[in-house]
Amino acid sequence: MGKGGSLSDSVLKKILLSYTYVAIWIFLSFTVIVYNKYILDKKMYNWPFPISLTMIHMSFCATLAILLIKVFKFVEPVSMSRDVYLKSVVPIGALYSLSLWLSNSAYIYLSVSFIQMLKALMPVAVYSIGVLLKKENFKSNTMANMLSISFGVGIAAYGEARFDTWGVILQLGAVAFEATRLVMIQILLTSKGITLNPITSLYYVAPCCLAFLFIPWIFVEYPVLKETSSFHFDFVIFGTNSLCAFALNLAVFLLVGKTSALTMNVAGVVKDWLLIAFSWSVIKDTVTPINLFGYGLAFLGVAYYNHAKLQAMKAKDAQKKAQEADEEAGRLLEEREVEGNVKRIESED
């Protein structure tokens, strides 16, 4: 096959791999969400202990991460001082524990479909917190887009058949804490040149999550679990559930590392629609036309936001290439000037 054919094969292989990473992430994210709903919902497995479930996940993930780093030497730990750990990783761990706790708690009160609709507010929360912490520049057109997303989610909430105020508060709190965590990762870790893959991230963050979750667990869930003497730990259910959660962390790194964070955002929209369809058709949750209309508006807002980010990334990349081209041209010009001076000196000699 000619040069052009080999190039086409290479491009095709790259596209197929990207779609594979997206499919793996969507499948695992879908599985974890539905599995958590199954465990926590009182009408299904009926084990409504979100803090305990989150702690099981963190214990499993931390144990696997420690084994992979310390025992099997599969991944090298990141060089990190105690000061950086306390000032950067610990706050991020606290935010992550709160986000997971509240998001898992919401499954007890809200349908899977409505939770996905509320999660459409994530770009709004990330942008707003970024502006407040001066990580993002305020732009009126971007803020108008954020308001359109919020308006769409508001309509979806108005049309929700199983609206539960406490459940909505829990999910909005989870969105706020997760958005703050994402911004704080940029401020506290990325700005210091520290990058964590999912294994090193769990190695450092999961123990913090366990410590923070242990405090509310002692007062909220432990007394109830202690009285529930009939409960026996199901290793198959909780083991496979925790394994899915760990695999999802790896899939996130694979997707973002091999494609981009923007690709994950777009894939997330596809996953949300699939979950809404699954929630309506299989779990038999009520999805009203007002729900779909409101989420449709929010979806258009999120799609426009992703498009704007893609255009900004392309412009930044083009600017970087132009700068590199200018620097290369300047370097070549300097080399030619040096060569001309050398030849002139040699001719004078």
C-alpha cells in the first residue's frame, strides 16, 4: 500500500481507538451509576447507606492503588512534600468525599434520569466558581450561555414527576463540591506542575476521603448499621460494584489522556441521554415531555459551550503554531546571518 494508504490507515486506527475509549468510559460510567442506584434505592437492593458505600469504594480503590504502587511497582509514586500534600491534596480529598457522599445520597430520593438532568449544571458551576476564584475571565456571552443551561434545567425540574426537594439539594450540593474540586485541582496541583494519573490520584486522595467520611459515618450511619443485625456483607455485590468504580477511574484517565477533556464532556452528553432512555424504559421512571423539553434546552446550551471551548482550543493551538513558526524563522535568519558573517570574514582573510 502506498504512502497515502498508510496514512489513511493510521488516521482510521486513531479514530477507532478514540471511539473505543469513549465506548469504554460510557459503559463503565453507565454501569456505576445504575449499580449505585440499584444498591441504594429502597425499592431495589434496599441498602440506603451512601456514606458506607462511598467508604467501601474508597477502601477498595486505595488498597488496589497501594498494591499497584508499593508492591507490584506498576506505577511510580509522585514526588510530593508533606506541605504540598496537606495544603493541596487534603482539601481536594475533602471536596471529593463530600461530592461522592451527596451524589450517592441523591439516588435514594431522585430518579436516574432527573439526576442526569441536574448534572447538566456542571459547566455552570465550574465556570462560576472559576470566575469567583479568578481562574476564568468573566465574559457576558459565556454567562448568557450559563443562564440558558440553568433555565433549561429549571424547566426540567418543574416538569419532574417525582420531585423531591431534599434530593435536589443533595445533588446540587454534589455538583457544587465537584465543580470546586475540579477548579482547585487546577489551582493547587496543575499550577505547581503536579499531575496525577488515576492510580496515583487514588493512592493520595482515597485515604483522605476515608478519613473525612469516617466522621459523619460514625454519627449518621454506624448506629443504624449496628442495629441492623440481619445485614450480611455481600462480597459479590459490593466487590463487583467497587471494581467497576475503580475501572471507571482508569477509564477517565484513558479517555482524557488519549483524547481530551472536551471529548469526555461530549461523551458525557451521549451517556446522559442513554441513561435517561434506560431510566424510562427499564427502571420505569417517569420522564415527562416538560422534562425532555427543559433538558433539551440545557443540552443545546452545553453543546454550544463545548463548541465554544473547542474553537478556543483551536485558536490557541493555531496561535502557538504561529509563534513556533515565527521562532523557527527567526532562528533560521540568525543562522544565515552567522553563516554570512563567517563567509565575509573568511573572504577578508
